[in-house]
Amino acid sequence: MQASGKTPIPQRKAQLERRLAELGARLEAIEDELESHQNPDWDDLAAEREGDEVLEATGEAGQAEIRRIHAALQRIEAGEYGECVRCGAEIPEERLDALPWTPLCRSCAK
């Protein structure tokens, strides 16, 4: 962090890129797990299918986060990161710390 308390944009970008890599690896593992289920036993297959639903939901959430991260990286490239896309206000550092991909200030997010 800089003396002003603001995290430098390159540091935010690196944080987003790390998270993107983590999500990519997680989604790949989920895909591998989903493809591995070929159990001929009906009871076991039924249990695997229940687990697949959880994996699919986790994968969908990961894909949604990836889209939000890509959008944040585009805002960084455009020089608009940290500004609310709705009202134009500066997004507080605390909010960016918690949700580094957020496009909205706290007020507009409500």
C-alpha cells in the first residue's frame, strides 16, 4: 500500500490475475472430476450425480467470478478501475479490498 492508504493499480491487477489463475485451475479440476464419473453401479452413480450437481454449481459460480474479473481488468486497462460504473464515484478502498472486481460503489450496489 502507498502512504495514502490506496493500493496501487498494478498490485490490484496482479491480485486479480492471481485469482483468475486460481479459478482457472479450480474449474479445470471440476471439469476433470465431472468427466471421470463412469461408474456402472447405479447406486454409486446416483451418489456421484448428486455430487456433480454441487460441482456444477461451484463451476458456474467460478465462471461468473471469472467474467467479473475480466471486466475489472478491462476497467484497469481503460483507466476506469475504482470508479463506480453507475454514478462515477470513487469506490472506497475497503470495498475494493473485499471485492476487487466490483464495478459499483456501495450505494449503487444496494
